[in-house]
Amino acid sequence: MGELLYLEDVVSLACDRERCVGCGMCVIVCPHAVFELREGRAHMAARNRCMECGACMRNCPTGAISVEAGEGCVRGVINELLGIEGPCC
């Protein structure tokens, strides 16, 4: 199976490396391996893999990560897998 990507360069994900303390929670909770630690801080290694679930933002203790978490793309993917008609990202 190839790499999962969504629409290129449209994700609302942002990371303020200055606020990052390098705890690694974003790396742990991200289901699509968007983050990795570089030089002791979070780095978005694969930003276009982000499905905007918000897990990284909710688990970041310093608020260094922001994303407009919603169900749009996720709901579309799940509906498609379940065979339900409707828009998919």
C-alpha cells in the first residue's frame, strides 16, 4: 500500500517549534506519522499526511500545535469505506 496523502498543501496544521519542549506526544498520538523529533523539537516530516483529527493539538502540553480539527475529511473517508454515498476529501 502506498503512502496516504490528502489534498496537497491544504491542511491547517501548524507547529510553533519555539514553544515545543520536545516531549514527543505528537509523535506518539499521530495516526499518520506526520511528526518526528528533530534536534529535540517537533518537526512536521509529512504535513500532507495530516487528516486534521486534532490528536496532536489536544495532547501538546505547551500549545505548540494548532489545527482546525473537524470531521470533514475523516467522515468522508469513513463513509467511503462503509459504502455510504457523499463527498470524500
